[in-house]
Amino acid sequence: MDLKDIPHSAGKTFLEKYAGGGSLSARQSIIAKCCDCMGYHVDGRIDCKLNRCPLYPFMPYREGEKMKRKGPRVLSEDHKKKLVEGRRKKGQVRG
Ligand code: SF4
């Protein structure tokens, strides 16, 4: 099936972006993978109900309770210093 024949969905958008050489976030990759796995949603945007799949908690059309983003991450000053030091060692932070 050609991508242009696939019904519109977020998964299709991300599949097209990836096929065109773009990069995807982890969340976008999951949405794209679920679109691929569900036959490009030609039967509709439905829950796969395959709770044994490791991606199921993030499945975009999952029914019931959704995975919720936790609140903002609060870091202690000591933790921030360690993060900066670790990135400095990897050359990701200048100075
Ligand atoms: S969560 Fe469901 S649709 Fe997504 S990859 Fe797993 S089995 Fe496929």
C-alpha cells in the first residue's frame, strides 16, 4: 500500500515524515508504529487491546485510562550539578 492511499491520521503524518528522512520523537515513533501495526488504521482508529505489547501503555487510541505525563521534574541543586558535570564530560556542555 502506498502512503498516499492511507487514511489521514497522526500515525500517517509521522510515517510520511520518517519516510522522507525526518526524525521522530519517541512519542511520534510509537504513534507511527501503532499506525503501521494496525494496518494504517484503514478500519478506523481503534484500540488494539494487546496489553502484552510494551507499547500498549502509549497506544494513541487506547481506551480506558491513558498514561499521564507526570508533573514537571523537580531536581535538587545537587542533582543539577551532577547532570551538568555528566554532560560536560561527554562534551555536551561548554565551559
Ligand atoms: S500497542 Fe498495539 S498497535 Fe501499538 S505496536 Fe503494540 S500491538 Fe501494535
